Amino acid sequence: MTQKSYWWNTGVAGDGSATYTEADLSVVAKVLAACLDDEGVAPAYLNQLAGSVPGANTARIATGGALVDGKPYSNDANVDVNIPSAVGGGNTRIDRIVLRASWGATRTVRLTRIAGTDAASPTAPAITQTPGTTYDLMLYQALVNTSGTVTLTDERVFARVGASDGLADAIVTTAKLADNAVTAAKIAAAVAGNGLAGGGGAALSVNVDGVGIEIAADTLQLKDGGVTAAKIANRTRKFFVQGLMGSGWFAQGFTLGPSTTDSIYGAFLVPQDFVSTLVVTPVIVGPTGASANNCVFRNDARAFTDGEAYNVDEYDTGNVTVACPANNTTKHLSTLAQTLTNAAVGEQVQLQLDRVGGNASDTFAGNVYGVGWIVSYTADS
């Protein structure tokens, strides 16, 4: 039978010259069952008019079916389309292979080559889509050089499954589905396994058991099975430890005097979401009035767990000279920040900040105030 089209007036010309048979009706039913709209290649019928290049100057169109402006078409054998070589040095040409529905005296749907123009940079020829006269359904572009080498570009559009079935543009193409059929399993695999990403200004729409889900373009960027811990980046978290037990409490904090070693103390547990980079930074407040003098501080941290010696992991800056803050300003002593490299979840941490007022480098004769520590760490998100 090879190529044949249907539903022309019978007894006139072309594929309607004879009455249609029971076999014809079966073929039409199969093509229509594979399509849910009035135009496009039948996505689940025979070999879907797949194109190939068996040799020079030849494009081969495999078996399949289509609807061309409402006219069912079937082809149950390969059809070779001749693609003449391009002419002229350095030239190539782009032809188009279409399914053409022709009314008038022809009354057929047939594979047709629309010739392009030989050029150094050719363009594809136009198609005609005039219902009732000539109507082309694009299948392939065929690029040919002067040696007859043919390269096919797939232009097939498969008969639509309808917007209610959840495809954003309601078109099923080979680029979207490996074997050109929509199934629930493929939708689930696309969502759960292959990743979804918005783009191009369109939204992703999916209908699952009657429930419509729409995700705006450029917002969903998950792949490989959904949300996992590995996909969510760890983040820095901070908390404050109040200093205690200084020589006297004022609104600014505990006083750290100039003549002896005064200290504040603090303690906390390493948080359960701790991953790495636990840093403790002392915070002090300067005295009322300006000061161009220096103070000497020492920051000590010790991390241990139940049953360990309290100084098993000790981090001690030693004496560090810093410029005293002035005018009741807060200062984070970043030069005394300690990174507790061996800290672990659940460990106890004891903190001690000393002002070593008796040190010769401590030249400020007044009080400064110890507030506490800012603790930062990388948390498992």
C-alpha cells in the first residue's frame, strides 16, 4: 500500500478515486488513535516517519502516520526522497521534506521535496499552508552539498496531547520524549530523576490526578531525585555568650581594670548542627572619653567532653596588645579570635578573657569592660 491518504470524496481523483475498504478504515482508526489533534505526526504509529540518510543524494522516510489539516495519512514502507546535489563552488542548499495535502485534481497527501536555493549561506524554503488548496506539514530540512552529502534536521511536530495533560506548550516532540509517547512513568521520572529547571519565560505545569501544579520559570533548580542534604549548602550561624564573674558589673559589661589581671568567663555546648570552623571572638566596650592608649588581652578557650580533662584541647592566644576603644564604643577583638580546630558536637567549651593590666604594654590607666564572645560556626543545613 505504501503512501495513502483518506477522506477525499470518492470516485473523483487521487486517493479518493475508489471507495474506501475495511482495511482502510482500520488504518485510519489506528492513526487517529495515536493523535488527539488535527495536525502532526502520529507519535505512537509504526516508525513515526523517522528520517535517515542511506547514501548520497537520498533522504529516507520510514513508516508512520500523520494528520495533515485533518487528512489522515499512512505509509507502511520506506520512501526514498531524491535530494539533488548543490551547484556552484562552495555552495550548499537546504531543501524541505514535507507531507503535502493537495486538493483539486490531485487529492492526495504525499511526501514532497520543496527545493531551496543554492548559496554559500542558504536558507530553508517556505512552506504553504492553505487549507482546501495546498497544505504542508514540515518533517525535515535536508542540507546538501555539491558532493551530494545530505544532513537532515528534524522538524517533525507530533500531534498534540492537549494543554490539559500538563505540557507547558502542549506539544510533544522528539526532543521532549525519547520514544515520543507520554506516560505517567515518564512524567514521574522527569520530576524525580532528571531534574526540572525553569527557563525561556515559560512556567512548568503538571497535572497529577486532577491536581494542577505550576512552577514559575527560573525558580526550580533541583536534580537527581529531589531535595537532599548534599544539595543544600551549609551556612554560617552565630550566637552570643555573655561574659560573667568580672570584678564589677556596669551597663557596659564587667570591669577589666588596669593594675592587675581581671577576667570574664563564659561557657557553652557545641551545637548539634555544628560541622566545622568554630570561632570565638571576644567583645569589649571602651571607657567614656577618648583614649589613644593600648590594652593587653589574652583569650583562652578549652573544649572537652564528659570524662576528658578540661584542658585536653586548649586554645590560648597569649598576651595580645590592642588599641583601647573609646567613647563607650564596642570592639570585636578579631586579633584574639580563636578557631577551635578539634571541636566536636556536644563538647563543653569554657572561655576566659583576661585584661593583663600589669603588663608593661598596657598603657591605659582606666577601666575597659568585658561583654562576652561572639561564637560563629559552619552549620549543617
